[in-house]
Amino acid sequence: MPGEPSRWTQPRGPRDLGRFVQQARRRRGLSQVALADELGLTRQYVSEVESGVGNLYITRLFEIFDELGIDVRLEERTADADA
């Protein structure tokens, strides 16, 4: 929405990533089931991501970032950018 402050974070691991995903989903008024259905996933998988359950892919990805000194910034797109 125009004039709305940018929402962003620098995740340091699966838990930070999950928290950000959960907040973004809730701001859009979506349930875990609705998001899972849109993406062809299970609600359990969405729940695990939001809970910060570190599957091997996510855990290794953050290890690579750390080893290479890479900072990741997650930022929600504004309504204008979604159009």
C-alpha cells in the first residue's frame, strides 16, 4: 500500500525465515491451508517452514551464506510492485 513502511528482515537461519513468512502470510489474511493450497503444498509443510524447522536444504543454504559472508535481506513487495 502506498505510504506503508517497508517490512524487511535479515534472516540468520530457518527460524528467522519462518517467522517472516508467517507474518507476511497473516498480513495477507491467508491461513496456512490457503497458502498451501495455492502452492500445491501440505499445511504441515507450511507449518514447518513457519516454525523454523530446518530441513537440510534450508540449513545448508544458511551455512553457505555464513561461510561466504553473504547477508540476505527479505523484503515484502509493496502492493504497487505486485501489480
